[in-house]
Amino acid sequence: MLSPVAERHLRPAVAPMRLLVREPEGLLQVNTASFRGSFASVFSEALRSAGLGSRVLISQLLRGGVEQGPHRPVQMCGRLTWLRPALEQCLQGPGTTEEQAAIQQLWQETQRQMLEGEADLVVLDELGLALSYGLLDADEVLTTLRQRPARMDVILTGPSMSESIMAMADQVTELRRDRC
């Protein structure tokens, strides 16, 4: 009778297992509500991600008021880029031609950064309303979401989201204001 150590040495050698390491897949998340104001919880997630080392892009499509524009982003935590359109106020509807141009300019910069993989997490705030107001082309947005780098997480917010976007989503969160 052999000892357990000796028995191990007599067993046929087994080829070592290979681990297939895949790049993590990014999620498409939708945060929707019947009201505006769901951005605070998404912002805290984005800020936390940036603090932990992820590159984050926040694009608030309808939030003006600071005349920021896509070429004057706010930088936070060294890893979070916050974009707003170059508007004097927030949009509540389709807007003027000048306001529509500011939204397009912001979208083009956001789209560029997404397709070039400049962020690990992208937040598109009020995307649903921007689409329902006709400020962005739905097919172009869907194409951008499909063509983004596979590792990129995207969070979409807004009170209205198209069925085509909802069908693409990996996770849908509906916020409610029901209070006792």
C-alpha cells in the first residue's frame, strides 16, 4: 500500500486547464420614471465609478443653464467628464433652431467619445426625451449604441424611452414616487 503522496505521483499527468479570459461585456441600462429627476441616483453611480478608476462620460442632453458646451466639459475626480449643451436654460420641448443645433453639437461629441472608446461608463441623461422631441435621430442613436466598444457600460435616463431601446436594454429600472 502506497502513501497518498506516492499515489499522486503515480497518477497520469493531466494537462493543465486553460482559462479563457474574456473582456467584460458592458451593459446597456435604462433608468426610467414617469417624472423627471432620476439623474441623482445615476450621478452617484457615475461618481463612484470614476472614484474607483473608471473613465466616465456624462452627457446631459437637455440640461443647459451653464453655457458649457461640448468643448468646455467639467472634469471631476480626474476620470469623469461632464458635458452639457451650450444653452442658457434647460429644454422643455423641441426648442429653437439654435437650441437644436446645440443639442446636435453635444450629441456629435458624445457619439465620437463613445465610438472611440474614451469611456468605460457613459451616461446619456434625458435621451428618451431628446428622441421624443425629435432632437436626435433614433436610428443614429441605436447604431451608436450597437457599435460602442463591447466593454462599455451605458446608462440611459428619461421618462420616456422607445420600444427599440427598451428591447436592447440588459437592465431596466423603473423609478416610482408612490409614497404612503
